[in-house]
Amino acid sequence: MIMTYFRAPTSFLPPLSTLSSHTTTSMQDALQDLKNLYFPTTALPPRRTQSINAVPALRQDISDTVHVSHSKRKGHLNHSNGVPDSGYASEEDEAEMEGDLECEAEGFDADVLRSDELERNFVIRWLTGLLKRSDIWMHALNSDTEQEEHIRLAVIEQASKLLAFFSGDDEQQEDALTRQFMLPFGAGGKPITIELNDAPLAPTDHTSVGLQSWASSIIFAERICANPARYLSIPQEASPLRVLELGAGTGLLSIASARLLDRIGVDATIVATDYHSAVLHNLLQNVKTNNVSVQIELLDWSRPPPLESYDVILGADVVYHPEHAKWIKNCVEKVLKKGGVFWLIIAMRSSGRHEGLWETVDDVFPDGGCGFLRNEGCGGEMKLAVLRREDVGRREGIGRVDEVGYRLFEIRWLTCRSCC
């Protein structure tokens, strides 16, 4: 019988001390070799691997495993669920990990390697270090193409899944998490209770970040329920209040608004939108679970279809790419009533690929609080502008570690002449 041989991980895993110099292909090959060694899912042809670069079929294998969807919305996800964000291991940890084992680059029987605790522990520490240093590798991209960036993000996701396999709890990590929120209502009223399903991130679409409930939406939902008259602009007339949520994700803002308005007896039409199919499916389940009247629609910010007008538009942590603020403004200009309000809350991240993205909102929405100049030939028409902005501090127990706070924007239609 012909045996299949594998190299020891200590002999082929790329050193993390020079992570920025490693190519996408070399990291894909390394992860595929780990998968083939420790968690084979299909029968491989008998072979003795002399070099991971000598097996081009591995590239297709890893591509099949972590297929990348090329969506129109250019969202980004920097870190996998459950992995500390932007953490850097110390030099001592790195030196210990890369220098404590030496192994010749020769072939071993798979069972021998799998039973070797030193090799296994080395792999776990290597994967952990890779995830902590993911930003370094992402920033080292030599190519400006979005496709290459998406592939690297998928590689990081695959590393996270492999680490979960080693932990023996992959099945648990793939399970959905049910979260219950108790949102304060008014001045001492009975809290608004909401139950949401936080689904695992879609393995075929790394941009589907809406499967998770993010801190910005939690903070803003609490504010809405505590002061509905301030944030929902409840009309005095009999016409129903129309509310639109952009990038609704798990639907916390829409569901909270629906439950709140129902409690105070305000007739309303609430529409929650997102782009990703997995997110929309999870959103539908959350609406059903909470038994609220919320319509669900697909919306592509880059190509918005004709929509009805709305009194209130909500958005929480929806800017993950410099183009997103521009697309969102384009959407809001088309659907916000002249007397309406657009509430946008953005996480202020201090590091990583999303650092400073909240500033792109100021780039596309002029400051209307202290005035903006009327351009020649303006004619005094109305423009969307930031009327107020408020910085909100971090809350213990929620949010990513790179979130230093949150910025809440109140955006309304203002006339040029009112600010000149």
C-alpha cells in the first residue's frame, strides 16, 4: 500500500516575524496543508509532498473551501468572530513560538504527526498569532485590486475556522447565539424586550457583517427607546410615520422602533433593508421571533431603486468602506422627506483597516450646524447637512476592542441661505 506523507508544521508554516512578506498563495497553501493533515474532508490521491508550492491543486482546494462572493457593496470585515481585534503578540511570544521547535523538512505519516502534541500546540499558537496579526498582513498588500483583498480576508476566515476545529468547539461556534436586550423605555417605564438571533458569519460571504449585533446599534436602540420623541420625530397629524433602516443587520433598530411605536400607539410603517441574502434571512427570523410589523427589503446602496419617501432614516455602523458614505448619501437624498431626519451612528475605530472611516461622513455631508457657504448659482435650494454630531463613549462589555467611542450624526435638509 502506498502511504501519503506530510511535512511537519514546524518545517513549513511561514514565520510570523516576517508575516508582511508572505504572499497570498503561500498562506493559502500553508492553511490547506494544515487542513489536509489534521482535518481531511475528502480522500486525497497518494502523494509525498516535497513542497507546498509544488501542488497547484491546493489553491483550488482552498478556493472551494472559502469561496469569495464578489458583491456590489464593498464592505470589509477585518477580523473573524471571537478573535481579539488588532492584537499584537510580544516579541518574546513570537520568538518562543518560532524558535522552540526544529524539524527536518521530511515526510511523516499523518497519524504520527496528528498524535504529536508539540506539533499540534505549535500549530494552535501559529494560527492564534496569525489572527492577532491579520492587520499587518492585510496592510502589506501590493495590489490595489479588491479581489486580492477579498481573498486575503477569506484566508483569515479560514485560519479562524481551523483554530476552532483545533479547539474542539467548531460545532458550538457555528451555532447561532440568541441575545436578549432590555431597552429602557421613557422615564422609568417598563423596558422594551427584544430577542435577536446572532447568526455565525456566512462562510461564503465575508462581508455579511450584519449577521451580528454591533455595539453602535445597541447604544442607539437604547437612546431611541428612552426618548422616542427626540429620535423618531413622531408626527402630530394622522398620517403614519414612515421609518427606513439602512444596513439593518439583525434588525435591532427596526424591531425596537416597531415595538416602541406600537406601545405608545403610533401608526407607523417600518422598512428594514440590507443587501446580503444570509443577513436578510436572519433578519426575517428575528422579525418573526419578536412578532412585530416590519417589512424587509433588499437594498443595494450603489444602485438604489425608486423608493417611497420616509420621515426617519436610521443607520448604525454601516460605513465599512470609503465609498459607503457616498452611496448612503445618494440613497438618503432620494428618499428622505424635506422635514425628515437621518440618524447615523458610526463606531470610531482607532486602528485597523476601518480606522478613521467615521470621518468619511463629514467628507460627504457638509456641516450645517455652523453654516455652509452657498455656491454660485445655488438659488437657496436645500441640501443634506449635519445639523448636530455627538460623541458617545464606550460601554463596558459591548463593542470591539478597537472601538474608542461612537459618533452620532443628526442629518437634515437645510437651505443654503439659512446657513450663509
